[in-house]
Amino acid sequence: MKILFITSTRLGDAVLTTGILDYLNANYPKGRVTVVCGPLPQSIFEGFPNVEKIIALKKQKFHGHWLALWKQVIGTRWDMVVDFRDSAVSRLVLAKKRYLFSGRRSADALHKVEQAAYLMEISDVPSPKLYFTPAQMQFAHGLIPPSPSMVLGVGPSANWIGKTWPAENFIKVIAWMTSLDGPMPNARVAVFAAPGEEAHAKPVLESVPVERRIDGIAKGNPGEVAAALSQCNFFIGNDSGLMHAAAAAGVPTFGLFGPSYPHLYAPWGEHTGYLCTPQTYDELIDFEGYNPKTLQKSLMTGLDVKDVINAIKNFHPLYERLGERLIKKTYH
């Protein structure tokens, strides 16, 4: 069975469609999938057992990338096409079944994971899930060597400064979490950030005692980083692809939201949670001179450190994962 699976060029959006890919793997065990995505998320699909081929679609002028894709897939008779990009290619190839995402949903729409399930007419929404290659796990163990000590994963950056909680706030939360009174006393701290986000992430890393630092800043491709995230006991970070990768890797994940929509992009699963700024996205950007391209400040300063700490104290998946290591007084 030949399946053409066309997903996002963005890392976070691509991760949110992996539940459908996992659903296809479980329900069509003989299916062989060709994944079409952007170059950035390509590596997150390498470990899937049903993926036969990955086509990394590089954007070209005048939509030339879609023509290039058409030339690669037109010669195959597809049993199923699943297209989250609503591309013309999916309508031009031969296919027995087509599931095409069409139309733009408003801010009141379903969560992206629910939208994906709706597209496939699946009532039991499949959660995003990642699989890792041996090489990716080797990278993960090299970055985070196996040890009895716990690992706190932190994603203090984002692809837009407006969504970035101040570094000094992350530093305070880390200090509490890894203190003797915190839920992860003396835990190692793995700080992750994409290339270009070093300036915001490095102060967070440098706040951690040298013997407990794990430097994941600008290291590895997304698949390798996701494998490293899977070795963490807990992850906290801004709304980003890293946050979604951590959740899809099964790690208790807590996201911080400001100028983005959590009802669309909150981390998904029973092991996830999030906290928002008191102001909504629309309120945060409602000021004179706002321009997302030239913005040079965080829009998340209204999210208080004490509120984040209190939310983590009541975040049950963290304590369920830590089990006997939990300091009981932190829970109450």
C-alpha cells in the first residue's frame, strides 16, 4: 500500500501531524509512506517504521517546488494521499483515497491535533508520537549520558522574540526546581535552542552549576534533539517546535504561552500542561507601532515566576513520573 503524506515545513506543525502517521502505521501495517515536508523537520520522520521515503521540499520561486514534487510523485499510483498543505499535487496524482486539508480555520478552531484527526475522519484523536533511529539515540546518549540523576529539559528560546519568556525568569524557575525544596533536587539541566537563538539561551545554561550543565544549544538536527529530549524527566519551555517535540517524545511537558493561541498550539497529551500570560494574544499585540518583524522585546513579561512555580507544583504528570524521588512537601 502506497501512501503519500504531505505535511508542514515548520517543525512544530509537522510534529503535530505525527499522530496521524502513527495511526497509519498501526492501521495499515503494510503501508509504505512517502513523507513530504520542509528541510527543517525532515529528520523527525526518519525513525518511523512505515516511512519508506522522505522528500524535503525546498521553496522555489513561482511555486516551483510543487512542480518539482509533482514530477517525483506523478508516476506512482497512490492508495492514499494525506495532505495537510492542500496542494494541487494531491489532486493531480492518481489516488484511491484523498484526505486534503482545505480552508483556513479561525482563532476559534479546533486544536491542530484535532484538526488532523478531523481530516482523517478519526473520532479517537491520535496523539503526536516520535520514533528515533539508532543514530539519533546515539546522539541523545552522547549529549545526555545515562545516569541515575534526573534531567530537567529547558527550552528558553523561540523563533520569535515576542514568544520568549525572559531568561532571568527561566533561571529562577530552574533554581527552584533543582533546589533541595524543589521537585528535582540537584537535577542535571539540559538547555536546548536552535541555531540563531544562542544569545537568549546561553545565560540560562550558564546559571546552572558546571557539573550539572548539559549544553544542547545549537547542537544536532531536530530528530537528534527530539531523541535527546526523550531522555529528560521533565521539559519546560516557550511555545515552540522543541515543546511539541518533547511532548511527542512522551516527556512531561509544560509550555509557556503569550502571543500565540494555546487552544490551537498547546502541547498535546495527558502528560502536558501550559500557562498563559494574563493578557490574550490580541491584547498583547494591541499597542501603537506593533510590527512582528521589527519587534525587539518579549511580550511575555506579564507571566509571573510565582505563577509558573505554583502551576508546576500542581502539574501532576511531573510528580507521577518522578515517583519515589518526589519531595512530598513540594506537591502540597
